[in-house]
Amino acid sequence: GAMNFIQWYASNEEAKQTWKAYLDTLPTKDMHFDPTPDFYSEEEIQALEFPKAITDATERKHQIADLAEISGVVSFDELQFATWIVASRSFAIKITVDDGKLVREGAVSTREKAIRVLLPYLDMINHSSDNANAELHLIDPEKDDAWFAIRATRPIKKGKEITISYGASGVETSLGLLSNYGFVPDENKIDELFLSKGGDNCIETLGEWSTTLAEDEAELERATGNMINVLKLRIKLKRSYPEQ
């Protein structure tokens, strides 16, 4: 997705003019932005401590490096920032695709495929994990001129902010929000369910962390740079264990 964005839009003069109004709204590397963990130093990535967080950041960094080397025309920094744009500002939608295989006479099998799309201006809507009041809808998805719309899920009072829940299914863990969007939410009920499932890529109990919740909270008060979100994630997860 990031390579397509660079080749088809950011580096394509015709597309740059066609989509100028939208492309001009996107952040640049010279602006302040909330980096995802693949931008962190190795020390900061290891400080995340949670196995899946470390794996996700490391794998993305390696994938970006490999793709940049294969392309031979895009630098690691350019591709990394494009990956951040696509990951943090795109929407995941499911489409039905035809694989061309007959499953019975006169019938063709189909399957669902998830793709990510950039939607001008809709990507400015803020996130809420627990209290989103709207969601993305695809209108007339079978038509070539389908439209995207934000629909309220409940009455919204005048002056109240419209929010949606980020993620492919509208439900995303705090770890997923940091990995793909670069922020840790204040509240997120799904974290407790996520932690209760455990597994090899998880820290299953509070006692398995190298620091206590109180120690992380004290450290956060003097943290700077990327360590702020590192500690925010650790604190958020530690507060979400079922036994808390």
C-alpha cells in the first residue's frame, strides 16, 4: 500500500495535480506526527516489553527495509513515512472477489478480501474506543461509483464531536492503535478481553512484567519523546488485566 501510494500519487505528477487538494492535507516528515513504534530506536522498542508489540514493530521495520532495497528507487525513510500515512489514515474495507473457480454448474465461488483505502477528509475524524457515535458505511458497494459515508450510530447532540472507532472491524486494542496509528487511548474496554486470551505473544499476568504499575506511572511523569507512549501502553495494559 505504501509503495503504491508513492508511485501512484506522491511521485506521479498528473495524480499530484488531480488530488492536490487532498494530498496537501496529509502530514509531511517536516511536521509533528505521532510515530508508530517502527520509528522507535531499538532500545525503545525493547522497552515496550510486551512480546506482540516488539514483534509488530520489528517486523514492520524489517519489511520496510526489505521492500526499499528491492525497489532500488525508494529510500527506507521515504517508504517508512508512506507506510505510516497509509497505516494511520486509511480505512480497511471488505470486498467480494471472484476467484474464477466453479463450485457447481452455473455458479462461481467468491470470497471476501480486505483492502485499505484512503478516503479524503473522512480520515480527519477522531477515534473513540468506547464511545464512538458513528461508523463508516459503503453505499452501493456493487456499483463502480460506490460512495463512502459516515453514519451516526445514535443521536448526536449539536456541538458534540463525531467520532468513530479505528481498526478493520471497528474494534482495536490499545496495542493495535499504537502499532498502526501512533497513540494510546485513555480508555479501551477491549484490552481486558485481549489480555485474558493470553498466548505465547502475550504477557499473561501482572507479575510477569519487569516493573510495577506504580513504577511506570512514576516514570511517565519524567518521560520524554517516544518513551511517553511506551510507558502509556505499559500502563494501559497493566490496568486492563482482569485481576485489576
